[in-house]
Amino acid sequence: MVIPLVITEAGIDGIIGNRPGPQGLGWRDFGGYWVGLGGGRTPTEAFINQLAWYDAGVRQDGYVIGFTVFTAGDIRGWETYSIDDILPDLANYVIGQRR
């Protein structure tokens, strides 16, 4: 039996230990690092490129319905994870994935 899966908190979390890169929490803390590695021309592009890589991977699993990126909304303490100002960029990525 296949049980559908929705991943409710996807993204970058610097709390993970033993990883490369600078100190930080959310994706915004790593933008300059990723740009320096050639991951994109801007921190936003680099993050969306990582999400696109992740998206391509989960699309290979037929039971995965989708994922949401953490976090949208004005939530104190989570600013480095916030995707509020890049929602148009994320929407453009999604629109570009239509088949």
C-alpha cells in the first residue's frame, strides 16, 4: 500500500551539525556563501536552485504529493528562514514546471 506524503517544512536549516558553510540558521544566512560557490548570481537564485534540485528529487518518488518551503508569514525569531519577499520568484519557478 502506498501512503501519500506531503513534506510540510522543506528548506535550509543551519541547525544541522557537521555541515559545510558558515554559521547560520535559515537560508538567508547562507546566501553569500552559495553565491561564492557558484550556486547562483544572487542569494535568492542560489536558494531557488537548491529547491529546484530538491524538487527534482522528490518528483522521482510517486508517493510524494509535494512540499512546502519553511516559512512564510511574519513570525518573530524565524526571519532568516522567511520566504515572504521571494514568493514571486518561487511562484515563477512553479509556473515554469507546468507540463
